[in-house]
Amino acid sequence: MPRSNYQHQIVNPTSSPHRRIKILRNVVFIAFAIIAVRLFFIQIIEHNYWITKAEKEHTILETVTARRGEIYMMDHDEPVAIVLNQTTYQIIIDPSVTNKDEVKQALETYAKDYIVVDFDEIYNQEGLRYSIVAKNVPRNIIETLNEQDLTAVWFKKTNQRVYPEGQLASVLLGFVNADGVGQYGVEGALNPVLAGKDGLIKSTADVNKVALSIGNDNIKIPAEDGRNLVLSIDRGLEQGVEEITKKHIDNTAATHASALVMDPNTGEIIAMANLPNYDPANYGNVTDASAYLNQVTEVPYEPASICKSFAFSSAINEGVMSADTTYFNQGYEIIDGWKIQNAEQRASLYGTINMKTALYWSLNTGSIYALKLLGGDPNQINQAGREKLYDYYHNKFRLDHLSGIELPEVEGIIPDPNEGWGRDSVYANMTFGQNLNITMLQTATAYSAVINGGTYHTPTIVKGELVNGEVAPLENTTESTEKIDNKILSDETSATMRDMFINNRNYKARAGIDRAGYAIGGKSGTAQVIKNGAYDDTMSETVGSYIGFVGPNGELPKYVIMVKMLGEGQYLDGGIASNLFDDIENYLIDYLKIKPGA
């Protein structure tokens, strides 16, 4: 058999090519195994995580900012805008995409005053994809930045608060901070009503973050704009009261003064002045945060002899005293070992006098005698008298309660009638407005009940909301406050007190300060200041207050006016405060064109 020309070649399995193929096969197998295991983890174990991550990469979430409600005051019978909105912008960046140096240079060049972040901190936050870097940027600056063609930089339209009247009623109004949240005053107390509710847009996007019109997960929740509030404050009256108050600060030793004008028959506040005030558009320039506090509603104090109005009316209402009731005045009382004396020590007042005279001369012995009569014993203060006075101060006049006004406010302090040492002397002092702490608003609201026929009305600063140019009742607020209209004094008691208050101002009428045809009455208060834990008997520093009413003769009072003046280390009495009352009273008559009575 012929020999074949081919020879069989024996392959060595350990040869280099075969070994490389085997290794490659094993590597491929292992790689497929790793991929399979990884796919198992991704599809089964980590399924929810990757679904969420994918949705995040392909979902656009954008908050739709609600338009903040504007604030109006009344101009006689017409609402006028006092707080407005101005369109501004937020600047938003994606730090993972933008060029830090490029963005930083552009913003510091054109929008330096509006930057709210530290760029180094922003770019050092790993994984940060969204950051608001500037707020309240005007439109012209946005237009300039838009020409820079910056990558991953967005401009979001927002609202900025504008106060066209400057400092007018600034303490009453409050302000809106950089985060769009109302602070202090009306802006803070009614922030939920003014702010509204932001909306939301959620849509599916492609890889370039372009919104797609399809998708079952697309959501659009419209924003609910805030409501436009109309305050009961009269703009012209507020301006006039502030200007008058400023003049009295400039011409006296006072450094601070507050004034309140309210309708005693409804509880509506028509003016509330606090000076000094500030510019709400530049609230950050205030160096002392106490400047934001409303002295009328947030700062309790001792209104001194103004509280004789409450002690006298309590005793008269209980039927144990009248304006003609007499007592023996020796110029002082010794109670719990303490000597309590009258500020007025003229000889003609010693001996037997009536309560009308005691109120006219603001005698502490007179209000203490009213407390004794409340307890049924004209010779001493007792538990029954203390408890009766507490009932009036606490339950009827609500001097230590929140009033329910739509403003930040604090409770007052009325001491317990039976707990603690020296209750008799504490309550004796309370009859003339010391040893308690109440706000101007609590005082004025209670005083309104004394002179309006005896009805306590919850005070209010809100007239309603502006709807289609008309003032409508404000309903469905986030917090509803119960409105109180309680009859706490008899008509006869109220009439007696009005006559006594008018008698208090007889000297003013004789001097031509009070006008003919108008019923004007009031009560002053000069409060000692506590220093080093005790009242300063040197009277080197006092707080002067005055409260009164005005209206046509023969009618119930139309308005109650209360003023307070203070200055550190200065003597300011009720007489100085009454001068401020006089000027506000006369301005009020002219501005509101109150016609005289018969």
C-alpha cells in the first residue's frame, strides 16, 4: 500500500496555544457568571433601588410657588394696597454639571447682592444636583445673566414683598424673610392665610431632561394663592396718629410711644402705632430684635391708675358702691405692714369724700375702699373681696387672657387671690394697676366694655379679604378664634362710669382743649418702674399712660384711644400722656368728620 503523504501530528495539551484558549474560556465563563450574578442582584435583590434611581433620572419635579396674598388698609370706605408683591427670580444651578468658576464669576459680577450660598460649600457636596444660589433677583439682572449662556443654570420666578408706604405701621405689619415666611405682625400671625399652598409639577423626561407629554406618573397640582387681606386700620388715620406720636416723642423725654384707636362697640382696631418703627423692606438693618415687638399686644406692663376704672366699675356693678358713696380719706392705708399712700396729698382732700372725687384725683385710697366694699367689710380687705375682684379681672375683663386678635400677643398676669404672702397688699395695689402685668390691648378692650354699655367684644384687626374688588368676610382660616360678645356690666354701671370719666376731663373742657358738643372722658396712669426687684420710690423713671373715649354728646362713645409713653431713666406721667391723647382725639374728630351732638 503506498504510503500517504500526510503525517498525523500529535497535539500536546500542555502546549501554549491550547492553554491560552482554556484560560480565555474560563475567563469568559467567569465573566458571564459575574454578569449573571450582578443581573440577579439588579433585577431581583436591588430591583426597587434601580427603579427609583431610573425614575429620578427621568423625572422632573418642580414646585409651583403660590402667590402671596397682598395686604390692604381702609381709606375711609375704600380698601387701598399697603403691601404688594413684585416679581423676582431665584437662580438655581446643578453643581454636578456647571463650571464652578464660570458660574461664580458671572453671579458675583451681576448678582452679588442676591447670592445666598457659599459656592465652595455647594461644590464640595458630593452628589448635589440642585441648589438655589440667589434669591429675589430683579428681572433686568436675570436678562443679563441669560445672555451669558451658562450651562445648567435656571431662573425661577418668585414674589418679593414690597412695602410702598415705607415705615408706616411696620411693627403692626411685620415682614417676610428671605425664605418667604412671614415674621412678626400680620405677616407672621396670618402667614398661612397669606402664603397659600405651593403646587407641584411632576413629569417624565428624556435623557436631556426634556419633558415628555406622555406618562402615567405625570402630576400637576395647582398652587393655591394666598388671600388678599383687608385690615380694619384706616390708612390716613394711622399716618396721622404716627406723625402726632412722633412729634410728642421729639418734644418730651420719651424715647418710645404707642397709640391705639379702636371702636368700642365692635372691637375693630382702626389705628395702632408703635414708635420708633423700622423699614420692613430692610428688616435686617434693625440692630435690636425688640424693635419688631408690638408694644400694644406683646409687651405686658403695669398701666397704673387706669385700672381704677376696673376696680370702681366692679364695685358699682355689684351694687355695693355708687359715685356718691363716701369714705374717710387720710391720705394713706397700712396693709400687710406696707404703707400705701396717695400721690395727691393736698389738705382739701383729707376727710370724708365721695368716690367721684376719688377717681377725679386718682386716689389710691379710693380704689382700695372699692376693694373693701367688694368683700362686704368697709374696714378691711378680706378673702371675699379678693376673690370678687379676681373674678372681674380674670373672668369678665379677661385681663390675663389672650384677646384673640389676629396678631402675635401674650397673656397677662393676674395674681391668685389666695396663694402667696401678702395677698391683701397685692390686691390693694392691683386696684390701682400695680402688681399685675397686662398689655395695652387687654386694657383697652376691657375699658371699652366699661364705657360701651357693658359688653366685652373680641378685638380684631382684620376687616375681611378682597374678592373681585369687594371686601368679603374672611372665612376658613387655619386657626379659628372664638369671638366673644359678653355682657359683663349693666347699662347703669357703664353710664355711671362714663359720667365719672367725663368729670375727670372737666378741667380740659374749661381750658378749651375738649370741644363743645362732644362727650370726652378718660383716665390717666403713672406707673412706677421696678428696679433691683422693688418699685423705685424715687420716681426717677415712670411709664405714662392715658385712656379715654370720644363721641357726640348724648350717644355711646364712638372710639377709645389709649396711649403709652416711656423712656429709660425718665419721668413720664399720665399728664404727659394725656397731651398725646388730646392731639389724637382732635385729629380723630376732624379726620373722621365726627359731628357734635346736641
